[in-house]
Amino acid sequence: MSSLKKTSILIMATTVAAALSVSVAAAMGDKPSASASGMSQVGPTPAMAGTFAKAPEAAIPPLAPLGEPPIPPDNPMSKAKIELGKLLFFDPRLGGDASVSCATCHDPEQGWSWAEDISRGYPGTVHWRSNQSIINTAYYSKLFWAGSVPSLEAQAPSAAKGGVAGNGENDLMEARLRLIPEYVKRFNEAFGEPWPTINNAWKALAAFERTLVQRDTPLDKYLLGDSSALTEQQVSGKALFEGKARCILCHNGALATNENYYNIGVPRAGRWLEDGLAQITFRFEYYAKGATEELYRTVKDDVGLYFRNKNKWDKGKFRVPSLRYIGYTEPYMRQGQFYTLEEVIDFYDRGGFDEEGNTTSYPKTKTPLITKLNLSDEEKEDLLAFLEAFTGEKIMMAKPRLPGYKPLFTLAELEAAQAAK
Amino acid sequence: MAGIMTTRPFMNKRGFLVTALGMGLILANPVAIAGDDIGPLATLKVNKARAELGKRLFFDKRLSGDAAISCGTCHKPEYGFANPDALSEGYPGNKHFRNAPSVINAAHKTVWMHDGRIGTNLNDVTRGMITESYIMNMDMRIMQERLKQDSLYVKMFKDAGLGEPSNGGARKAIPEYLKTLNSEGAPFDDGQMSASAKHGLELFKGKAGCIACHNGPMFTDGQPYNTGVKENFDVFLDPARHQAFIGYADFMGIVNYMNLKRDPGAHIQKHKADGSDIGKFITPSLRELKYTAPYMHNGMIKTLPEVVAFYNRGGDNDRNKDIRMKPLDLSKQEQKDLVAFLLALSGKPLTSSRHVWTEAYPKEYEVIANWLDVPN
């Protein structure tokens, strides 16, 4: 049921996308990317955006209360699996040197995220992108800033294995799980197999992540009919969001994202100019992602979607993130370029420029949907107040007690094997 | 070398070249029985600039994933570039399941690791050490970028004719450095042996029969044998070691790796169906033993007198033990003489700055100040 709902929202968005993407691309003087539906620049045409004083109900999925997350048929939920996934999420043994767990970087205290501009990395490294919250990732159909993986099941291994994240290796992580009797028992209960396997670990993690959702924000309550859930100011902000400020063009539907890719003008991260460790990871990311020699030598910013399809018109485009739970997930944008929502609003108000007038390194691909908004101070405050309605109570979770290792064989068994040599 | 590798070399996920040694290699290293081929080591030609670079890399912790350990952490100069622990430490979060061997004279070998799984060159050994998840767990692409961030490396790679820092260059420089680690001033090489040691040499070649396997200038024939060394149960009783062992055995294609209660050794090369190759280990060199206790692939024998006593009783129990392993009937004095001879194969410690990088490494990575203006 819930998955049907999710699907219908997506179908709606992609239909709109398919209908409009060609003209948008034409307006930009850019070739549309191969899969026009979903993958490329979509949204109402600039012409439409111009006449956009009122809410665009006709074309855009409206903001909606969040339903239940979709559950993939090949990884059904069960209590045993979710509880196991929770332990694994907090267990640093799912990483190279057994010091960093998913929860180390996605810290519940920090919005299930990491509150620095660029995320902390594996020990001895720093990451190259801002950390993303785990809350509501259950609803995305593409994960990471550049939308590079399609499911939580597929995301977990890249998190646990990536050189600047978990830096773990499958064989070894699997072996660790097998030497923890409590895990042997729990994997068996959850999956009915004799030994823990690393693939089942990813499934359990995904199942746990699907429980980390927030569906009772003030906005959800309001949209479900409780008109007192938003203040008057927030209601004004909502109108701006859906109207003059045009946020709804991209941040729409129940998740407040159409999951399409845009270059909205976010400037290069300052960190790369002043931090040697960050410069190392920057080059590594390009090297590891198989950049051409020329790109590797010359690139000085995050090319985003371009990594995936090598279409030059996709340089600097990123997946639209959800606005849910952003009350706890500062800083914002792919390298944490902005520390406050005020700064974000000012950035949009200037048409995609920061305080110093900096904008994207790839101006050719910047979306025409982002233009000066001319918001008054009061309107900015209203919009800010409304953005707060996307966030409910802080979701906290204490680190569970992790089960310990135990030798697999007894001394007597080993002595018997020795004697039989 | 490549021409005589008859069997299937393959790469693991992290580019670890694994070679199953075939008959070809055995033929290439004819077993010397006569014993008159023992003698000083050949002198190796060394590219100084590369070796110097390799020395800096060998002791640099930034070559491991979390920048916590270097080659020198396990291969310690003061212990003959081996390790005083029976079983080696491992990458943080893991421990190893074998003894860390000396790397002195490693450049004179043609087969490496206790199970002989690498038969190509030290470039491949170096890659294996750096990338193996329970050894240094380093993504070499990150390593390369770390090296490029260090201006002294940029200069040293250039001076060594290796261009800009790269993982390929690092894997050339470290083996070049290993070529500088040779026995120096061993009484055997210098003709300075005591009377007891000289008598020991006679026993070694004669009554004790050691020369059958320990021959050539390195005192090894590079072949695997089962001598019946007891298992080190810590491999299985310490989960931090057992996990690494399981990962290894799984990767090496041992089918019942979860149930394995002994080190398969060179069995991983040919996987003989009857298991008769289980428990064979490559004959180690006998040079520098003075510094490298404890002994054997798993450090189960603590001292040289105990090693000799082990051989004197014909080794320990194993149904597939080599036929040459039989009681020797050596007297107390003969055993002492044999030990004296073994010690005469050890040279001076290689612990000065000639062999050890003694300068401090930078605590932080430099910033490339004009980052926007220079090519990456």
C-alpha cells in the first residue's frame, strides 16, 4: 500500500519531467541527457516559472504528508532484521580498523549526520562531501549527493568499504561477524542461514534505516488537517515556498524533493583551498572515479552528476535533497557551504550567489529556474519559519550494547586436531 | 622469471598478485644437495636515490589506511627487521596469524611468504603488504595522493627518476631499499668463525643433514616442507587473529575455511586433494637468526637451542612430515656447535640511519597554497 503511494508520486513527477524537460534543455542551449525522464534538468519551463505567481498545482506534485516508506520485495522487514541492523549500524567492526561505525559519522546527536562542512572521514582522512542524514533516506530512489546508488542495500557496502568512509573489506568484515556468537544467532534468526554473510549485513542495515523516518512534523500534521500545527507566519512562508520563492519547483511532493538533478549555483568549497588533507581526498575522488587524465589534472570543483554519465551539460548538478529534518542537519549543501538556513535563503534570494557574489564553477549548466527572488526581510523570515515546519522532534537513540567476540573453537578441540595431524 | 611461472597467477580485489607455484619454479631452483654452494651473498646493484626514497616510505605510517602503522612497525630494525612477537601484530582492529619474517636479504629470494604464495618479485610483495586488509589496509589511490601532498616526496620521487609520486613508483622504491638490507659482517661470510661454529658447519652439512633444505647463500632452497611444527593455538583462540586467518583462508580458496583448525601453509598453492601438502612451509633463510627470535612460521619455538633440540628429536608429530625429519642423535656439545654455527650467520645490526629513516615525518599535510592555479 505504502509503496504504491510512493510509486504514484514518482510517476507523476516523471511524467511532468518528461513533458517539460526538452523545452527546458532547449532554453538552456544544452543537450538533454539521454534519459530525459528523471535524470536531467526538469521542472516547469522558465516561461512557466515567469508566470508563476500562484502555486503550480497543475504541474508539480504538492507538498504532502509522508506515507510509510516503500519496502523492497526482496528485503522484507522483520523485527529480528531491524534489531540486527541497529546493532550493525553502531558496530565499528564493520569497517577497516574497527574504530568507525556508521553511527560515528551519522551521529544521532548531530541529526544522524556530521556537523562539519565536509564530513569527517575514515581515520587518517577527511571526506570530500558534507554528511547526509539517515533520517528519511528510506524514501529516496537515489542516494548520495550525486544520486549514484539506487537503494539502501546498495549504499551500505559503498559506505562500509569506501577508502575515506569505512575502508573495510568484505571477507574480513564477514569473518568478524562470524566470530561474534550473538550475531551468528541473530543473522540466523533474521535470514535463516547458518553463518552471517556480508550481503545479509547490508540488508539488515537497510531494514534498520527504513525505520528511521519522521512522519509527524508540524507540516505533516498541518497537511493532515490540523490547521493549528503551523503558525500564521509559517502559513505565509508556505505560500512563498509554493509561490514567489519557487522552492516547490524542486522541493515538492511528500519528501520535498523531485529527486532530479540541478546546478543551483552553489560555489566551490573554501576548504579545498586551505586544508592539505582535503586536497588529498579531492584528488583521490577523481582518481578513484576514473576521471580522464585531463579532468584529473584540471578539475577544481565537484562535478556531481557528471561523474556518472560524463555529459558535459551535467557538470555541477546534484540531486535535490529532501528538506525534512533539516533543523538538525546543518551545515547545508554538498560541501556544507552554508551553516544556517538564513544563509541558504539569502543564497536563493540572490539567485544562486553567496554573500561575496560567488556562484557555481560551471555557470553554463546552472539552471534558469534559480533567479533573483527579491524577497523582503519579512518574507525571508516567513520562509525560514516555514522551513522549520519540515522538522519534528529530534530522533535520539542510545548506542546499543554491542555483542562480544568469542573464540570459535575450544582448546580441547584444537588439541584434538593437533593430535590427529 | 615470468617465463617459468607455469601456474595461475591471479589478483585479489586489491591487486594482490597471488601465484600458485608450479613445477616450473621448482626446476628453476634446483635443490642443491652438495652443499658447496653456501657462501657469501652476491652484491646487489642499488640505485641510491630510489633506495633512499624507499627507506623513507618503509618507515612512513601514512602508507597504511588509518596512518597508524608502517612496514617498520612489524619489521623492526632492532629485531633484524622481524618481530619479537610469536605472531605478528596486524592492522589496527586485527592481528596477524603468522610470524613476521625478517626482510634482511629478502631481495636475494625468489619466493616469499611462509606459504610461498608470491613467486614473482618484491614489487608484488610490497603491494600485498600495503593493500592487504589485515596488514596495512591501504587504498593505494589514497596513498598516492598522500605522497603527492608531501613536498619532500615530490622531490625524492623526481630525484629518483620516478616522476611525480605514484603507487607504481613507491612499489619500485621500496624493493630498491630492501636491496640495501643485506647481512653485513657475519663471521661466516668474513671467515671469522669460532672453532665451535666451524664444527657446527660440519654437522650442518653432514650428520645433522640441515643442508638438504637450508642451502645456497641464503641457506634456503625456497621449497616447502612439512617439519611438524606445532600449531600456535593463539591463531584460533584470539578472534582478532582468527578473523584475519578466516579472511585469508577464504580468499585462498580453502573450502572448509570456517572449520579449519591448522595453518594450511603451502597447501594453498596446489590444494592437493589428499591434503598431503597441508602444513608445508617454505624453508626460511638462516641468516640474522640472532635478532629474529622466536622462530618458525608461527613463532612456536623460542630459542635456537630449542630449534636444534626440535630437529634432534626429528621434529614434532605430523603424518605428512618430510622423511628427512628423523632423530639425529646429536650430543649436547654437537647441539651447541650447531647453534654456534647458526649464530655465525648473523651480521651486525642494521639499525643506524644508513638503514633506518630517522628524520621526523611531518605531523600534518602541507597545503598547496596556490591550489587553484596549479594542475592537480
